[in-house]
Amino acid sequence: MNSAETTQEHVISLHPEDTTLAANPVEEEILETSNEDFAWATPLIKEVESGNWDSFSSLLDGQQQSALSRKINKREETLLHCAIITGNVQFSKKVVGRMSKEDLEMKDNRGNTAFMFAVSFGMMEIVESMLGKNDNLACIRGVDDFLPVVLAATLGNKSMVRYLYKETPKEELSRDTSKNRARLLTESIISDMYDVALELLKSDKKLAFTDDGENRYAIIQLAKRPHAFPSGHEHGFLSVTLSISSRTIYVFDPDHTTAYFVNTVAWLGIKRLQHMNPMHGQVLEVLKVIREGVSLITDTQGQEYEIVCNSAIIASQFGIVEIVDELLKCRPGILFAKFENLRGIFASAIMHRQEKVFNLLYEMRNKESIIADSQDAFCNNMLHQAAFLPPSTRINKISGAALQMQYELQWFKELEKFVPRRYKEEVNNDFKTPQALFTEQHEALVQKGEKWMKETATACMVVSTLIATVMFTAAFTVPGGTNSDTGFPVFIKHKLFIFFMVSDALSLFSSCTSLLMFLGILTSRYAEQDFLLSLPRKLILGLTALFFSIVFMMAAFCATLFIILRDDSLWVPILSTSLAISGPVVLFLMLQIRLLKDMISSYYAPNIFLNEAVQHSGSCSLLKVKDGDKEMETLEMFKEHDEEVMNEVNSAEQTSTTDEEIPIEDYKWAVPLIRLIERGEWRSFKSLLDCHPGAHARQINSQKETFLHYAVIIGEVHLAKHLLELMSPEDVELKDENEDTAFAIVAESDMMQIARMMVGKNENLLCIRGRFNLLPVVKAACEGNQVMVKYLYKITPKEELGPETSPETSQNGARLISESIVSEMYDIALDLLQKYPKLAIALDDLGRNSVSMLATRPLAFPSGFRHGLLQRTVHTFHQKYILRTQCMSEVLEILKIIGSQLAVLDQPQLKEANAYSAMTNASQFGIVEFVDELIKSNLDLLYSVDGNMRGVFPHAILYRQEKVFNLIYEMKNKKTLIRTARDTADNNLLHLAGFITPSSRTNKLSGVALQIQRELQWFDEVERLVPPRYLRERNNEGYTPKDLFTKEHVDMVKEAEKWMKETAQACMLVATLIATMVFTAAFTVPGGVDSNTGKPVFIRKTIFMVFIVTDALSFFSSCSSIVMFLAILTSRYAERDFLLSLPRKMIIGLTTLFFSIDSMMAAFSAALFILLPDSKSIWVAILCSLLGGIPVSLFVMLQFPLLVDMFISTYGPTIFVKKSNRILSYLNRYI
């Protein structure tokens, strides 16, 4: 920006409403002076513009009246105003010297003195000169009644602000209604001038939540500046070390060397760290003073408190854990404050992926209440909130779409572990579960992640393949060649030659490992969950192996130069080695190491959650403080004595009387006591409570809570214990406006000690119903607190849960069973059902029962246990496996009780008991045990249909549940079932097989090609089952089953074609290079050939024949692989080709590729044994041969599962079993 533009900008800032200003303000002055009233000023203004002081001074002397005290234009400016606008400092200083003290105070029509102009332009010399002549200028207000220091702060001139703040009398800042102070504080925070902000706040602690005239508040502005806090900086080890080093040198060696070093650090981009720690200290001091101001707020319904709550929520969005922590210290009630869309602190932290703020929740004693209160205006619970895609400014800080997707999955999985299990199934206002919302929100990110992974893997695979080619060839054309008589390398006795061979072998194996890793990435299925572990693991291994292959290749090359030129031109290998280190290796580190570091940190580093909890442990008033397994008896919330609270206590003691009656509708008396509860100060609380007899049993707020309610809500265990000792059994039965006792709130938490104490005081609490008429044990089950549920269930009278007593007890029993099934507490559900079997079909207050709940729990049944034989064998004696099998046994027992109850019901009763809908749901989830048991108990359930008239077997076909579908082969009336199976859209069973299956089922298969193959297998199987005429029938949209299949699967066929081509291209490239290498190796055999006979030197050695055979096998198998992949690339990719033709080619191609890699490694190892036969170097051959097993093993680990899946899917037993054993054999089969 040039000087004219700068001038115009500053002038406009002083005249914001004047739109007539010219580009050159001085020219505008001349134009305005054309008016006869100001014509006298035209020559003077021209001299001001030219900067000719002598001429200007002469003109001044010739004026009859002092021109310096006259107005020169319609804006009522003086010549000093004009001089400052030109930016000529020396000229302006001379003008100031000619003016009187009173003249300097002259204002323009906006009320701005020339001093204001100097402040606006940042002319420190002019400002100092003018203040030296008239110190009152710092107090003269300008436009909008702002002081000069405020104007400087608005323009962000830090040096000017600090200077003027010292020169401005403090009483001037406080003379008006805090407008200047509040604006100065806000602008100081915006400009990171926390030293000025600290001074202002010390003078008025409530200034942080005072409006600055622009509807801005300092505390909210501070909450938007994460860079100012330690939590907002994540410097690496190198930058922090250099920063510490620079500060250390400055302290102990304050000479010119230090300055040079600091400049060097600044060149590295790290000098910015040097002023960060002082700024951090200042901002934390500011925050401490703000906290003191927040503690002075008494009205929790007022605007000040609302501003503080908003600032805490905004701070959580920006991840400023220090602000959130400090505000929670003095105001725990902020935890339940809501902002936009009814989202609080932790909801905002989740939505904006601020793990440092979220980590505070782990140490909260009342986290259950916080989780329960987390639902927003759209009925999104915490897990829903984690399913939303965060703002791009947050997620773009992570390298690559794949790592971004991994980060999102880590958040979602962490919240899954954190919230009650029922949250996974809750739906929001759009009727979406958290998982469904996550999939919808991240669909585009998954596609970007797949594209990013494939492009990265393809590029890196080309590099690793070329390195492998070079290294394999180098092993046969060794430096110096071979002795024509013996066939051994000429330099075999030199250590550098051994170094060359080892480096060459390591580079080859590393590049092959890298190649196979990237090949594994290209052939992945790219399901949502693959981005969490599988794909990042492969990319980490691939990049790491590629890096080492480059390093070892450079080492082998440098060793070759040293071997060849060590006697003649040693400087050449030395220079080459230096270039190798400073060139490719350093460039790779600079370009790829950050990505590699990010991936390793994300995959192997400690969890991002709870990393910061230790830092804040004990600082927040709601954090747990533990000593071993016992809670500490004393909690000291504030280390400094709170004089204000003690004054309240003393005042209350002096003014209260024992017989004073407290009006229930007036709760102001309870405010000091509530604050003491928040701080956990029992002694002060007890002292003040004694001044209000009976207050422990009175309502303390509009929610009709007692002190005990409030203490357990915020998790004050220590204080709640003492309160219990003061209360009578009748007092603890008091309810709030939600009809909840304090015990009901405790039941929803993990405060076991308080629960035991309250039950010991009044056992009747177990039977007192609260909100929604629920018993405490049921409330605990709703929160998924297994320990609390099991404790309360043992001591709760069972008649309170039985169906015989009253409808209320029946609903409580049914609700307890439903919530126990959700939380996988099957032992409690089974015990209650064994006592009261009728509860199996009783509906709870949400319209659920055990029938409907079990129908959506596939993992609770043996058929949902998908471990293979090896995994089941390994896990047989594992504790989790034992517990899982025990749960399955309990579930099957529950299922028998349900069956016995449904057996005697007629059709209307079955519908009322949710049995029909449960059957279709169980079929949809593939729970064959549920379907089989209920059909056996009541045959009417076989004809269950949903709103679309789709029954059990149509659902099994639609959702590709072969285990349920196989039951149809055992049905004697299957023809009737097939004939009557038509939905509301007139789709027969074959039409349903034509619909595309949900992604949750297809994603379990490796690769989209296998997915379309499975779809074709299903269609063919149903086609064989139904009458031939079904092929010709049309549904309401006019589609035959085949037409519908083609329409539904057109995108899947395209994706499968793309997957097949990409896989074939990648594999063919590898196979081609292998063929090239082993073909060349056959002509450049180890040891060379005899110059006389032309035969290989080592032709009579057995190991040489091993080399020839393995080399030939590798060549022939790689050629076979090339032919197969070429056949895949030239296929027509018709729909039916994915059933047999394409999978068969892929199986053969991958199998032969595997043998070619295996044979190539064997040939290379054999070559090493030939070239290094003596006892001193044989260890190299042995070591390298062992290392050669790594790529082979990795290939087996990564590609063999895909090969097995394709082989089983193509040639293995069919998934459709026409004669199966009864389902009762499942438990033995899986357990």
C-alpha cells in the first residue's frame, strides 16, 4: 500500500461518514479552500504539501492574524491537521513548535484534534512533541467520544497504546460510564496487548463483561483467541528445544554472539516462540482476574452471567481449555449452560473436535448428569454430535483426507465408549441413529480418503518397484565384476563389498515390502472402518519401508563408488556420499516425514483423549480427587481465602435470628450457600447454614431443589455426606419439580458411597418413583451404570417390579428389562423374567419390551459371533470370550421365556406384544435363533409382515441374511410362503433379490467385485427357488426382476469394474517388473560364465541349480500373472462376468503373482549363497535370506485374505444350505 492510500485510510477512519474525500486529502484541502472564506489558506496548504518550511514560515509571518489558530476548510481543520495528513514528521514538529498550548486543542467538525490525527497515523515523534507541550491532549476525546489511547488501540498500534496508556490519567478512563475503558480492554485483547488489559481489569474486575459500545465483551473476545494460551500452541520438539536454547544463551552470554544466534533462530521461523511464554503468562494473569470478577456475579439469571456462559461455550469451540477450566472453578453451573441450538460446553467441544476441553469431562464427578443434559434442540445426543462433520478449519489441520477420516472415527469410537449404550440407538429429529448420521455426514470424506490413499499408494508403488528392479539387477552386476576363473566377486575380501551386498539386499527387501504394502492399499475395500486401523497401518509400513529402501540404495551406491575409486579419486565418492545424504534423503525427509510422523502419532501415539487430564486434575471444582480406591475426605477448592464469602458468613451470623422465618418464594438467602456448595467449603457452608434453621430441608431455587439435590447434581460427594448427617429420613424423601428425590439423581451417577449412605438412612428411597414414574434402579439402568444397577437391583423389593401389583410396577419392570438388554446386563433381565415371566411381553413406558429389544441385538446371539476357527481357538480361554459365551447362554434362556409367553397368544395379542415387528427386525438383522424359536413357539409369527407387507423371508432376502433365508428350505409350506410373498409395490421375492443390499452388509466383503458377485449369487439362488414365471412378472414400476437388478446395481458394476482394473493394473506392473528382473538374471548369472566354454562358472553347484529353477519359476509365474491381469483389463465387464469369469482370473493372477514374488526372493537368496560362500561372509547370505521372508509374509498377511475370500466365494461351499441342522445346535457350534 502506498503513502497516499495509507493517508486516505487514516483520514477516513477519523471521518467515517464523509464520502466526499478525494484520493489525495491535501488536494481536497486545496479544492475546499477555493471557497472565498478559505481562499487565504490555499498558498499555505500548497507549501505544507511540498514540505517547504522556509516558504511556509514566510507566509505565516505575513499573515495579520495567526493562521495556525484558524480553520482552513469546511471540515474545520487547522494547518497542523493538514501537515500531519501529509506524513512529514519534521515539518509537523516545527508547526507544533509555532503553536500555542490552546491552539493544539483545536478540533475539526468531528471533534478530532490534530493530536488524534497523529495518533491515527502512528507518528510517535509528533505525539511525544505535542504531549510535551500540552499534556491535556491525552484527555481530549475525539470522534464517538473516544480518548486518543482508545483510538490507537482500535488501529492496533501497540507501541502507541502502551505509551498513551502511561500518559493518560487513570481517572480520565473511569470518568465516564466505562465506555472508553471497555473499548480499550476489548481492543487490547484483540491486539494481544495483555499487559494493558491486565492493568485495566485490576481497576475494575467486572469490566470483562461490560459492553464496549459495539456490543462486544472482552471475555468473549478473549475466548476467541486460542493462540494466546498454552493450549493453542502445539510446537514440535525441535522448535521448543531451539526456543529454550535461545533464551538460555541470552541469559548467560548477553554479547553479540547471542544476537547472531537469535537471528539465526528467527531465520528458522522459531523466534516467534521467544515472546510466546511472556504472553502466555500475561494472558493467564488476565484470566485469573476475570475469574475473580466472575465470582462477584450474584445474579445467575442476569446478563453478566449469560455473557460468562457464552464465553465458556465459545472458548470450548476454540479449544481454550484454560478459560473453560477457570470459569468452572468459580461457576460450576456453567456446565449446564446452553448456547446456540441448546448446545453446551462439551457439546460444542465435540462438534468442534476440541479434545483438550472434552478431556475435562473424564474427571468430572457428575459426568452422567452432563451426558444426560447434552441433547440439543434437534434431539442430537453426544454421539450424534460426534457424527457431524466438524468445521473445515479444524479438520484441515490434519494431513490428508485419509488421516482426517481416521481422526473422525477416533472421535466417534471414543464417544461410543463414553456414553450409555442406548445412545447408539437413539434417533434425532430426522430419525437417524448416530451411526447412520456419521455415515451420511462422512460419505464425501470417505471418497476423498479413498482417492487420496490410491493416488499416494500408486505414486509410491512406482518408486518402490523401480528401486526393487535396480537393486535386484545390481546383485548380479557387482562392482568390480567377477573373477573369470573362480566366478567370485573381485572385491569379495573387502569389507566395503560386504557393506554393498548388505545394503543392496536390505534395499531390495525394503522396496519389495513397500511395494506389497501399497499393493495391499490399492486392493482394499475402503469401507468406513478401514480408515481407523487397516489403511493407516499399511500406509505407515509402506512409507517407512520406502524410506529405508531409498536410504539403503544410496548406501549401496556410495559403497560402490568407494570400492571402485578408493585408490585414484577418493574425493568423488566422498562428494557423492555428501550429495546423497543432503539430496534425496533430506528431500524425502522434508517432504514425507511430516505425513509419516502424523500417521505414526495418530496410530501408535497415546490416545488424544485424556492426554491433558493430568494437567488440569484437581483444578476444576467438579473433578474427582482420589487417594487409592477411596475418595478423599476433604476437598479444598480454593487455595486462597475467599474474603467475600467469609464476609457474607459473618454478616449473616450478625443479622439472623433463630426464629426468623424464610419465605419459600424468595431464594436470595440461598445464593451464598449455593456458592459454598459449588466450592466444596463445608465449614463455611455449615457456619452459614446454622444461621438459617431448617434450611437443609427447604427449597433453594425455582426447580424446588434442596441443598442435597444441588450437591449431588454437581458431584460434591464430601459435602453431600455431611448434609446427609444433618437430614432426617423424611428430609431425604423431598422431591424437586421433576418429582425426583436426591437419591434418584444419585442413582443416575456413579456415586456408590452416597447411594449406600442414603439407603442406610432411608430404605424407602428404593421404592419412591421419580420423573416418568421410574424407580431409582430403572433410572440407573437408563444411564447404563452397571455397578449401580446391580447394587440397587439386589436391594430393591422385587414386588415393585412385578406385573401383579399395579400397572406402574409392570412398566418399571418392563423398562428395567428393556434397559438391561440395551446395556447388555442380561443376567438382571433373565433373573427378573424368571421371577415374572409375564414381563417378557409387557410394554414399558416407551412402548418397548424384551421381544422388540432382543430382535435388534444380533451380537448377543451365537449367529452374530463371526470369529473364525483360529480366533475362536485363541479366545477360548480369554476372559472376555468367557463372558461373551455366558451372555449368549443367558440370551438364549431369555428367548425361551419369551417363546413360552408368545405361545398362548392370538394374532391381536401378538401384534400388541410387538411380536410381528420383532420377527421382521430379527430377520433384517439375521438373528436366526430368534426367528426359529419364535416360529416354533407360535406358527402365526411365520406370517409376520411390516408396513410394506414384507415378511420374514422377504426381509432376509432384502438384507442378504442367508442364515435366516436357509430356514425356508425346511418349511413344508414354502410354496405358499413364496406365492404370498408380495409387498405393497407388487414386488415378488425375485424382485427383492434385485434390490441392492444395504452397504452395512456388502462392506463386510473384500472389494466391490466380491460384493457384486455375492449379489449375483443371491439373485441366482432365489431364481432357482421361485417359479419360472416370476422372472417375467413386473412390479408397479414396470420392472421385471432382471431389469430391476440391472438398474439397482449399475453403479456397483461400474465401481467393481474400476476396482478390478485398478487392482489388475497395479498387480500387472509388479508382475511385469518381476518378469523383467528374473529374465535378465538368467543371462547375468551369479559368478558369470566361463570365457572358454561359455557355461556358468558355478554350473556344477547344487545351489546354482536352485537359483536357475527358482528364477525360471518366478519368470513363468509372473508371465502367467501378466496374462491373467491383461485378460481382466480386456474383459467386457458385463454383469454376469463378475459371477465366475472375472473372479477366476483374479484368483489365478494373484496366486501366480504370489509364487513369482516367493520364487524371486528364493532366487535372490540363492545368488547370495553363491557369491558369498566363505565362512566369513556366509552370515550375510543367511541374514538376507531371513529378511527376504518379510515381503513374502506381508504379502500373505495382506493379499492372502483377499485371495481366500475370492476362492471361497467362487469355488467354496455355497452360503445357501438346503438341509441344515435345527437352530438349537448354534450354541454348541459357536461356543
